[in-house]
Amino acid sequence: MITRYCLLALLVTIMYGCTAVTDEVRETFEYAFAEQQDAELASEKIKSFPYTSLYAQWQGEPRVLVILGFVDKPKDRHFITAEKETLVLRRGRVIRTQDLNNNLLAVSNLNRDPLNCVITRPENCETVWQRAYDYQLGEKEVSRKITSHFYVKEKQVLQLPFGDVSTTLVEEEGRVELSGKTFTNRFWIENDGHVVKSQQQLFPSMPPLTLTQVTWIGRDYSHKEAE
């Protein structure tokens, strides 16, 4: 209980200019963070929930709700869990974490990430991406160079918590240069480049993370309810 209300206080503090948390939202947080197998917002809560939120689930672990705390330039979104763990996303990709057992500290060359253009400007989008990942793995800090190739796959209609959404699946085939280990990331992307769901390998040889959009303030999906 203390942890839940600490999170609420933290959100109110860091979300400059936002409306104060209401009793209804407090109840929603309590429900979402209650002891259960998977966090879930009821459909009526999703329609009225005043914050951008995602479901986050490590493979083999219960699903949790993460709430957008604040946005840094250039639109780096900081999502916070009930335990004050932080996932920082840019264009749907996790680029930093904080207060996890292991943490992603930095990703280089982000301006060349094909997620910036692979759907919106495919004719001018380089689909091979090289970058370095800096990790804190336990007590050690390590850096790994990774090369990825991106492939635009088929269009898919996803059944998401807020309704059905038309997307294009983009697969990223990555290889860690030092070890030779490979991985596959998947991103489901709307026509304007917005990522609504992803499966991402954040740490070498560790389970992937699935992120699913629950609510996104500023995006209008009301027309989908009428279809």
C-alpha cells in the first residue's frame, strides 16, 4: 500500500501542469497494482483513464501496468511501475532503464534507428543499424556492439486493450558482435510511425520484454469504436 501511494505522489510531482490525481484514479491504481497474476484495466477504466499507460511483461513473469511520468526532449517517454522502476522509450524502443535488477544505461546512434522512418519514409530509410549498448549487469558495466537488419512484414490487425488497430509488423534481426548471439525484436507500427506493441530483447541472453499500449493521451481512437 505504501508503495502504491508513493508512486501516486511521485507522478503528481513530476507531471508538471497535470491535473491532481482523483479518487477514481487512486482506485484504478490500487486495482491495477493489486496482488494478481496479471494487471488489467477494465474497459470502462481504459476509456476514462487520464494517463498514457502500457502493459509491460517480461517473458514468464506477470504483466504489470506502467504509467507515463514525463517526457524529455526529444520525446523520450519515461514510464514508471508501482515499484518505481523506469523504462525510457523513444519511438517505441526502450533506450534506458532504471532500478531494475539489470539496467540498460545507454544506446548510441539513435538518430539512425530505422524505427524513425521504416514505415513513414521507407524509400529513404536505411534498414541496417549499428550501435553500442551500455549495460549494468549486476555489479558490472559492459558495452556491446550490435548490428541489426530490419524487415517490413505483413499488415496485421491487433486486438489491443482499447480496441482493434491496423498495423504493420516490422522485425529486427540483431546480432551481438562479441558473442555472435542473435535475437529478434518485433514492432507493430501504425501508418504514422506510432508503435502500439513490441517485443524487445533488452539484455543479452535474458527473456524479452513485451510492451502493449493500453491508453495514449493525445491519440484519438474513438472512430474505431464506431466501425
